[in-house]
Amino acid sequence: MRTGKKGILSDRYSDIETGEVIRTFSLPLNGTEFLFVDLSATFLNQREGLF
């Protein structure tokens, strides 16, 4: 991720606290900071063609 300067989307997994199926989008912002966004299965299913 760091060398390609692109975001990546994780495999589906269950959140440890809620049990909800999610995926995490990770994006490098600079050399030391990253953005991580958890995306719910509902969100992903509504936008299936985008991911």
C-alpha cells in the first residue's frame, strides 16, 4: 500500500465487538499516516459495482 500509494480493501471479516460483517479500506495519506475506514456489508452491497 505504501509503495503503490493506492488504497486497498480488506477481505470480509466479522467485527470483534458487534459481529457485523465489514471490510476495511486503507489509504496512505503520507509517509507516516494512514486512513482506515470500516465499511458495513449493507454499504458494500448497495454499491456492489464500486468495490
